[in-house]
Amino acid sequence: MNIRIIMLTLALLAGAMQVQLWLSEDGRRKTSELRLAAAEQRQQNQVQRERNAALNAEVVNLKESREAAEERARSNLGMIGKSETFYQVVPAAKERQPR
């Protein structure tokens, strides 16, 4: 008779643990939400890895190539080289946009 009571008690405890696992806030629902959040974070990490790789390639290019640095200076800073001539094209009066 004692073994039956012990088995019944263990079965009830196992059932209570299953209810807690499936229905509680920290159970299956929370695990599912955490898995989704982890998947989204992995996707964001991949995007950032790709961005970092592109930036790293640009840094290496700027460090190793004088032409790349000069091109960057021309396009971003408006600089010109010693042997270059700067030309500014101004549209005719008819083509100008009114301000």
C-alpha cells in the first residue's frame, strides 16, 4: 500500500510539473518567444557582419591604395590634386531653377 501512495504522489507531481511547463509564463510560451528573439538577433548579427566586412575592405583599400584615398578626398571633401584643374559648370539663365 505504501508503494501505491508513493507512485500516486510521484504521478501527481509529474502532472503538476507538466502543467507548469505548458501553461505558465516561464514555460513553453516564453521559450518560443526567446527562440524567435534569438533568430531575429542572429539575422541582425549577420547583417552587421556583412556591413563590418564592407567597411573593413574599404579601410584596407584606403590604407593600401593612394588612388582610393584621392578619390575619397575628391568626392567627399571636394579636393583637387596639384596637377588637376577645377571646372564648375553653371547652367544658363534659362535653365536655372527659381529659388
